[in-house]
Amino acid sequence: MTEYLSRPPRPGAAGRLLCFPYAGGGASAYVRWERGLARRGAAVDVLPVRLPGREGRIAEPRHSELAPLIVELDAELSPVLDADGPPVLLYGHSMGALLAYEVVRRRQSRGARLPSAALLAAYRAPHLPPPRIGGPDASDEELTRELAALGGLPPVLLGHPEWLLALLPIVRDDLRLCADAEGTADRVDVPLHLFAGETDELVPRGEVREWRMCAARGWELWTVPGGHFFLRTHEPALLDVVAAVVRRYLTPPHPAPAEPPHPVRRPEPDPAASAPEGP
């Protein structure tokens, strides 16, 4: 089994959701997702992607160039993406959105099977400059302050300088990955479901909306409470809308649960998708 997953896919699942982490993050960011989605009527096999150089793969060298990582991700995740069976969707948050898109783009370029949809959160469209946190010459103190202001550091970390010293090199290498993107907006033949934080100052809603330039199969934009790291700070609200999207792809489609969701702004649809057909 690939080191990029912590376990094999579960047999008999109604769908699979591959989840890519944000810069400095790891697979543990999605530890509550499978249970949370199931409670919301979207019982899928959640497969967090384990990048090298962090968490359970901390002893392995990290990537700081994007292209080799995408080639490796495509190869290592192909047994899941190529398999006959339930629909496979991708979710990526911040840097993870870039990784998910680049995997789709590579697979499309080589004629491989594509996922059923891509859910892309808190990241600028690829033809825009990558979000800037700190900068290449930022000190550890400056980078820590910026991450803390964005909500990207759990409060417990701030009281443990030794933990921060282990985290910051991972963040720096991940930011180099983001800066290494080609800056092109190739259209991909999968539906794009976009998620923006209502108060995200790093990646405002309008910059997330620009992903529509990459959408050959339609797009929609959800606005979720919280800032850039709404995955951490407003996870229940995010899971409400992710579940609403995932349920559409399950066979048969799963009904919504009876309990009301957390408040989110209804999605902005692709105008072309809602336009009336011609005669």
C-alpha cells in the first residue's frame, strides 16, 4: 500500500473523498471528517493524503518543488483514482487545493480517469500569484505572528517553542511548493466546488471565485464562516456544505439529514449551468 494513505480504501463504500492538507498541515486535519460527514448523510470513505516530512512520515525528506510531488501523488494515488467502483472526489484546503487541482490537471493531460469532482477551498485560482505568508526572508517570529493572526496555529503551539521550531521548516517548504506553481489556469473536465472563508483576508472570496476560469464542467462557490483556516475554526459549518456537495455524487443520491445546518451563504452557481437552453 502507498505511504500516501494510512490505510487501504474501505470495501463497499458509497464514495471516496481524498483530502489534501494545507501548508504546514497533515492528514490529522481530517481525522473527524468521516464520522462528521456520515452524521450529515454523506457516509463516504475519507482518505486523508499523507505528505512526506510530517506527522507519521516526519523522517522522510519533504518536497519543495511542485512538479515532482504531483508526479508522485498521481502515481501513488492512481490505484484509488483508477479503480472501478464508487465515485472519488478530491478536497483540498489552501495549499491542498493547489495539489488537488494539479493532480487533476496532470491526469487529464495523460488521458487518465478523472475524479468525479474537485472541492477546492481557501486558495487563489492558479493564474493569480500564490498567497504570500511571511516571505522568503521572514524570521521565525514574523512567520509565527502571521500564521497565528490567520488562525493557522493552535493556541497550544504558541506555548511550546520547541514544537514551533519543528513546524516552521515544514511551513516554509510548503510555501515554496506554492510559489513553484506554473501560474496557468488550464480548464479541467471535472465540476469545481469552491469554498471561501467569509472573513479570509489572505484569500478573499473574489480570488477563490476566479477558479471559474478553470472549470470546463461547471462551478459553484460556497461562503463559509471564518477566516483562512475555517477548516479548523468552523469545521461543523464546513462539513455541512461539504456533505451537501458529496451527497450529490453518491449512488443513489443520499437525502439531506433532518437537522438544520450551521449558517452558511448559499452557493453562487455557475451562470452557464443555470442558463435556459436554447430552442
